[in-house]
Amino acid sequence: MIMPRLKEATRPHHDAIETRIDVFRMGRTIEGYRRVLERFLGYYEPVEEAFGRTSGWEATGLDPDERRKAPLLKADLLALGLDNEAIAALPRCRDLPSLTGLAEAFGAMYVLEGATLGGQYIRKSVASEFGIGPDSGCAFFSSYGDRVGPMWKAFGAALTDYATTPEIEDAVIRSAIETFEAINGWFAADV
């Protein structure tokens, strides 16, 4: 089964990301919180664009457009005072994982979808700390609303159905690790 194997193989990389991207520490001020969102946008947008260029999703039952978070990040940044021109001028990550096929896209999506689960804790903290919600600067961490669990389960089921050979599993795991490392490097460069 791919999901337990993937979780175990990526655990050290996940732990490193949580240490690097301590949103609770970095977001103690509204300016710090906004900078975190800017960095997330700089990573999510190019990766999600790569998902859109990946063929084969229709056979998996997943719609990568339904899972895009970049529009939510842009909405948050607008709510926090940036304008469209300032958002467009933000840096975008160029050191992305190699997303050459569906297995690699699944690996990268595993990381981003997993972050959505963790976002639920951050959402509560942001609401408490700054008094903002999905319509006032916390749409990204509120993504999927009450559908977070079902969206994660649907992703896991699609990945399990797709990863039918050890070679596919290995490619998914390599991509997930590359994604964690790329995010870690992206945040290390600026934060």
C-alpha cells in the first residue's frame, strides 16, 4: 500500500519542513503572516501550473483544478492589503521537483494535500491571533472547508488505485521527497 509507505519514507522530510516553516513563529505579526503566504504563493502557483500540464488525471478521478490553492493565496494577500500588481511581482520558485509524469505529480500533490490537513490547525490559530477568517485573509488555511477529510480520502484512494507497481510507488515517493526538499529550500532562501 502506497500511503503508509509514503508517509514513512517522507517523515524526516516532513519534520524538517515543520521546523523550517514554523508558521506559528513566523506569523506572530500580521506582516509575518503575510510574508508566509507570499512564500507559499511563490511555490504553489508554479507547481499547480505543472499539475495542469500533466496528462492522465482524468483516469484517476482527480481534478487538479479543484485542488488549486494559489487563487486562495491571492485572495488572502488581497485581503491583507496587497494589490494585484504587487502579487504578480512576488517571486516564484524556479527550483521545482521534476514533474515529468503522473507519478511525479502525485508525489508533489501528496505533499500539498497533506499540508491542507495541517492548515486546519493554523486556521484556528490565525482566527484567534488576528481575528481573520476565510473571507478576510485565511482562505488558504481554510481550503476545502468542511470537506478536508473527504478530499484527503479521495486523494488517498486515487493514489492507491494508481500506484499499482513498485516502480510507480518508488517514483511517487521520490517526487514527494523532492517536493519537501524544494519547499524547504524555497523557504530557507528568504525566511
